[in-house]
Amino acid sequence: MERTSAENQIEQAAKPRVQPHMPLLQEVEDALREKIRSGRYKSGQWLPAERLLTQEFKVHRRVVRAAIARLTTEGLILREPNCRPIVQSMNGHKDAGGAVAEPESQFPASRLVALIMWHGGHLDTEGSAQQKIFWGINQELCSVGYHAVFLDLGEKIGTVEDNARQEALHLQYAIDHNFGGVIFYPYAYEKNHELVRKISRRMPLVLLDRMLEGIESDFVGVQNRQAMIDSVAYLVGLGHRRIAYITRNEPINTVQDRLQGYLTAMHATFEDDTYEVVVPAPRKNDAYWPAFDCLFSLPANERPTAALCVNDYEAVRVATRLEALNLKVGRDVSLIGCDNLIQRVTDGIGLTSIAQPFEALGKAAADLYLHRTEIGRSEPLRVELPTTLVVRESCAPPQPD
């Protein structure tokens, strides 16, 4: 009896299909097995994330998953539901009863990562820096089965003592509740060092934006020095030569790197004829600031034609101060802030500012954390991301003297 077309299709569909990319699957399986046997992947450590393995072997993720599944049946990899695979010892990886024994890990097994950071303003603020950082971190962690827990330090940044007390409570909470690791944005940077060291000895620790003196930890920030060099170059390109720098008296790396970027750019651009003016800002916004007032009260052919600020908040203070001196931002004095958190100053003038890639910073912090869980303890790693100068109305060519 002659078979119909439909019957032929059913028969073809019922036949076992040869899995695609079998040579690739075997290559990935052999490579992973060799790395386990050679000790490249050490017993008790997490296997690299599937995303990293797909990039390394240049194959589809299903090929990596199939290879991991084969090695799991061999007992070379331990895999629990919703958990990252763990490398098993080549020798004695089964207990006396023949069951696969869970290896010891260098770090806690928890898949919860504490993000300790101030939320920085009203919680209903859309697109804040802190929200973007958290989103970047959690998006990256969730893709491999981890989750960030936001241990909120609050809305208002207080005194050094208040900040230190709040940070200590949250750091200790991460220890007491056996978190898998900590991503920390410190403000009380001269306090709690022993507690931070305690965390770094127990679990992966990534510092955001600010390094802590004497603490060996992975770090994620931006290229602050280069950001200031680029900003000076932009002002010079507009024709400015008398460029003042407004900073804060803080010993943290972020503030110091920005200052050094300004000094480096001014020296390199003007050589011996350097108009170099650094003006530290007082702690309080309404404080007496005679150095600034004297500098910008000079005759038009002597005072700065541009001001570069350590952050946007100082730029707002400078704009207000200039207005009190009857100087207009963008006309009499060009103004650049940093962080791109504030877009407008006095009279609604758009503020030129150095934008940080906040979401990318969060992703980089998460990647660094995951990398640390894979490689175990080693020399601290440092990642710095580039910034972008966002040009608005506060900058213009200088007025003729």
C-alpha cells in the first residue's frame, strides 16, 4: 500500500534526531574536563558562569549546558536546582555511601549579595544614580541565579559619626545573616575599617566609587582623572585659558583623582604659562567663602573665565555665588560640574557635566563579584569605566577682555 505524504512526515518526525554541533559539544566537554583534572578549576569553586563559557568557547549556551550536564553525570561537577555548578574533586568526590559529597567553598554558598548604599534622595525619584546602579547590579546577578538585596542606608547623608554608625549596622547585618558577598558604597571612609576587613576575609567584597585605605578589596569606579583632563581640553578648545578648579577638602580617591586630572591637564596644555587656581569649598553651603569672592571679583581680564567643579553640587553653589557677584553663568563664566546629577543651575541654565555610566557601574560591580566567586582569593582587581561630557548652555567661548 502506498504511503501518504502525511504518513511520511509522521515517520520522519518520529525518527531520533542527531544533535547539532556534536563536535563542538565534545570539544567543550573535553576542555572543561581537562581544566578540572589539571586543577585550573579547583575543587570547591564555582564553575565559571555559562555566559563566560559561551564567550570563551564561542558556542551557543545550549552547547555549554549539555557539556556541563555530561560532566555532572561523571561526578566532576555538583549541580543543585537554581544554583551555580560547583567543581568536584577528582579524587574521592563520593562519600562512603557512594553519594556525591558537596565540596567546601572558599566563600559562603548564599546567592544573596548585599548592596550597602544610600538611596540618595526621594524614593520616587525616577532614574536616580542609585536606582541605576542597583538595576545594573541586580540585572547582572539575576541572569546567573544571584540576587542583590538593597541594605538602604537612608535618604539623608549625615555626619561622619552618623554615617559610620549606619554603615556598621548594615555591614554587621551582612555578616550575621551569612550573605554571599557585599557591594559597598562607603561614605564614612575613615571609619569601620576593621569591620570591612572582617567582611573581606569572609566573603567577596566590591567597593563602589571610593577605595578605603588599608583595605584590600576589588573596586569599581570611573576614570576620574581622565574625565577632568577631557573637560579642561574642552574648555581650552572654546578658547579659555584662565580655568579655576573648585574642590572639596576630602582625602578620598575620587576627589584626589579629579584634582590631579585638572592639574595634569593645565600643566600639559600651558607648560610654564599656567593659570592654575584651586579653590577648596567650605563644608556648609552658606558658609563665608572669601577666597572665591576675591577671585571672581578681580577685573574681567584677570578673573577666571571658566570654573571646573569636583561635582554638580559645588557647581550649583558656584552658580549661586556668581549670581550674587552679578556674573552670569555661560556668559561671564563657563561652568562644568561632575556626575551629571543636576541638569540646571540659576536662571534655568543647563549645566555642562561629566556623566558617569551608573547602570554600567552596577553591572561591572556584579561582574567583578561573580568573577571573584570563580577565581577565589587573589590580588584585588580594579575596574574604571570611561565617562562622557554632556554639554549644555553653561559653557561658551570666553568674552573678549
